[in-house]
Amino acid sequence: MKVIAYTRVSTSEQASNGNGLEAQAAAIEAECERRGWTVAESIQDGGYSAKDLKRPGIVRALELLAKGKADALVAAKLDRLSRSVVDFAGLMERSRKEGWALVALDLGVDSSTPSGEAMAGVLSVFAQFERRMISQRLKDALAAKRARGEQTGPPSRLSASQRAQIRRLRESGMSYRAIADDLTQRGWPTSQDGARWHASSVRALVLSHR
């Protein structure tokens, strides 16, 4: 199996002294020798954080894998690839769709084997949990802002009296859709400088000023 050996350190100083990169490369080389793999190319990101996948090295590696230039992407440690479980789950899904394996030596993640694929599945579950927790934290933060009377949506271009009139229309029983149509006919400005109001925009405005 031909593999791409990927190494990363987060600071320019680490990249210049080479110690972290050399240790990672040595671990990958030893595993490849043990398993009879051939390193098609060694790629490194020196001085890049793993907060996302916007790194020249990992971008190049993924391009080569997509073109079939190698059969697997190998990293010494999972956090060298990504510190985000969500991003790692995305890499796993991409590898599955494109037909290459993803290997992280420290956690035994190896999608080319049944046990490694099972480990990847567990990480994907945690990724879904992380996404839901982020969504819930965002909802809670917006609710707290509304409770303090703070603006949570785009800045409104309406006057205070116009916003109050919209709230009165809603309290009178008009639907968000009916209010949106009414505002469009009046030519009242939207927050995005559009010519037409939408029910979702009216709802956001009403809820943000509760």
C-alpha cells in the first residue's frame, strides 16, 4: 500500500529545529516498514495550528489522495491531523467516499482494518455530539442576549416606532407571513437592504426584541 506520511508542528520554532517533525516521521517510517507500506510522499505543515484544515500541507495531501496517487494518509498522532473531532469525522467520511484509508498511529485508527474502522465510527459519534453541543451553546447564548434586551440579529434599519408597530401586528394575531407581505407593500427597509420581507425575518425581529 502506498501512503502519504503527514507531519505537523504548530509553531515556526518547532518547525525550524525539526525535533517534533523528525519524531513523527520516524514513528510513521517504522510503522510503514513493519506493515510493508511504501511512503509515496512525505508532507509536512510546519508552524500551522490544527484548529482547522486550512493548511497547505494537508490540502496538498488530500488533493493527491483524491487523484489516487496514494492509498492512505498516515499521521503519528490524531492531533497532528486535527484537534477538532468534527473535522476528523469529515476526513473519515471523505476517505470513505474517495476510497483511501486514514491512519492515526497513536489511537489505532486505521480505516483499512475492521477494528480501526470501528474506532473511527466511535469518533464520528462524538463528532455528532460536539456539533449538537455547539448548536445548543449558541442557542443558549442568543436566549441570554434576548433576555438582556440585546440585539441578536442583523442591525435593524427600522425606527423604534416601526418595530413597535410590527410587534403590535403580531400580538393582534397576524401571521408572520401576513406581516411580511404587509411590510413589503409598505416598502419598509429590511435588515439586508432587500425589497421583500420574509416570514423568517419578521419572526427573528419580533423574537429579538421580546
